Amino acid sequence: MAEWQTRWIQDPVGLTHAGSTPAFRTIQFMEDIIFEARVIETKKDKNKKIVVLDRSLFYPDGKGGQLGDRGNIGDSNIIKVQEKNGLIIHIVDKFPRGEEVKCRIDGNRREDISVQHTAQHIISRVILNLFNSETLSFHMGEDTSTIDIDNPDLGNEDNIERIEIEANRIVRENRPVKIYEVTKKEMEKLNIRKVVDVEGKIRIVEIEDFDTTMCGGTHVNRTGNIGIIKIVKYEKIKGNILRLYFLAGERALRDYQNRMKILKNLARKFTTREDKVLENVERMERELTDFRKEIKLLKEELFEYYLKEEEGKKFVIKGLYLLSMEDMKFLSHEFIERGAKFVYLFNKEGGIINKDPSFPLNFKNLLEKLKENFGVRGGGRDFLSIKTDKTLEIGEYLWNMIKSQ
């Protein structure tokens, strides 16, 4: 096996093959990461185009719950980066031209990933410090990241607020984030938040005087680079696990901007101040409740009017253009309850066909005829609900069918 296939060494700015010439440099956030490499293999796997380099700084997707890097290998665009059996493979949109290639890692994406990952370390340590609850897992998404906690009882607004306040205090203190490797023996002297059994050197991410943990991901140099941490949602899953959804850095800023746009638009619609929007919504909720009660009473009166109007009739075929399909469904059952044998109620959208169980009509056969003659859509077993713009023609058709019964 070639030397480049043996294992990977993690570095604060990326990955390189053991034994290869270091390609690392000091970078500033927002800058792209540029390095040169040699293409040693290209192949197709089903619909995927795969490139293997003699060394790579691209961080793989899914490693440590983290998103992978994107960028270019020569004139090829990176679609996904994967690690398989210690080997980094790059899935691209097309194979690069030439063997010696210049590679570019999207610095903005790397920054965002590093911000989200370091924010997760802070949140996990804060929860451990405040509530003695461990982080079970971490998943970074393209839009939102999640942390699963072994304590579902933390899920309330007061606790979430405490976590946010403490996490953002650590951010504001701008503590250094140190990344280094230790042996297992050296690790025993450290206060590791969560120990996982691994072989060889162990990579440590330490937020000064706050958190020390094993991690192979990318991180910011100081907590101040995160900017802000915001928990946007929480929910219980699987009965005894609390899942927190959080945003950090520019993600949190964009979320705040979007929410402010919504709030400003609502304030304009209500012609009120932003801090009065909630009062207006609550007032509208009360009014809506009152309106619904009034509508319910009016509907009951209207239903009773229709029922009395057709009282004693064996067959009821009636256009009720003010009623919904759901209203007509209810009313059709009421007509049957009061002695009608066959009911067809319709509006502009379609109609409801209902009948007494003793009435000799097969709904399945009737529906087939309506589809054939009028192109209706719909169905049903105890009654038929049809969608059509030929409701009047269908009424005449049904009357001619049943009047001899």
C-alpha cells in the first residue's frame, strides 16, 4: 500500500496525507485556502466522478458530524468529499485536466463550518456545567445544526435562555481556541469532556479555561470569531432525548434579519409599532374566536332553513353555492336522517351525492357513469364527493335516473 493511503493527519486548516510535504499556511477567515496536489486516480462509480489526490486539505462530509468542504480541483467543482478506509475521495462534476492541479477550498464555507462546530463545543460544555447533562450527538446541517442531550427536562424557555446567555458570554470573552495532539498517557492529565477510544495520536480542541475535548473537526482561532449563538428551537425526541437546534455567526445574523423583516411587515400590516404586534395578534385571535362562534350559529340557522325548505321530499337536488363541500356533506346526512332517499347538493366546485341505505343505487356504478359522461373526479363509499364544473348537467342527469324510483 502506498504511503499516502496509510492514514490522515488532522491540522487546524485541513487534512494531508502522512508523509507528504506540509501544505499548510496561516490564513484569515473569508479567504479561500489554496494548495497544490497531484491527481493519482480518477474513476467512475455509478454516476459519480471520483478524484483521489496525493494530498488533500478538503475536510470530508460527515466526519465528526461536520459538513465537508467545497471548492475546486483544477477546473472541477467539488460536489462532496468522503473518507473511506482512511482515504479521502473527492466527488466532482467533471474530471480535472492535467495531473498537477491547483486546489481551492471555499473559505467562506470553511469559516461557517468552523463557527458552527466551535459553537457546538461551547453549548455542550455550558449544558454540562449548568445541568450536568451530556451531549449524545451532534449533527451539522446546511441551514441549522442540532445537538441531542440526555436530559429532556431541560426543554423550557428559562433553561434555554440560561444556556444562550452563558454560551454568548464565552463568545464575548474571545477565549483562545487551541488545537494540538497528545498521546493516551498525556490525555489522562487533561480534563476531557468526552473520551472516545481511538488509536494513535489524539487530537484535542481546547477553549482556554473552559472546555477540552477530543475532536477532529475544524474550529475558529478564538471564540470571538463566532459572533453570536442562538438556539432557535428545541423538542423532545425518542421520549427521553432533548434536541436543540442552533445557529451561530452569520447564520444567526441572517436568521435575525429575516425575523426582523417579518416583524416589520407585520407591524406595517397592523399599522402599529413592532412591540405591539403581539397584542394585535392576540386581539385578532379573540375576534376570530368570536367570529367562528357567530358563523357556527348562522350556519346552524341556514342549515335548518334548507332542511325545512325541502322537508318531506323524497329526492333532494339543490344548488347551495354559499356552502363548502364539507358543509354540504354534513347537510346531506341531515337530509337522509330526516327521511330523504336520495340527495345531491352542489356548488360551483362540485357536489355531494348521498342516499338512504335502502335506496337501490350502487355508488361504484354511478361514479363510473359520471366519470364516463362528465369527466368528474372524486370517490367515496358511504357517499360520493365529486369535483366538476358540470354540476347543473349532472343534476339533470341524476333526476332523470332516479325520478322513476
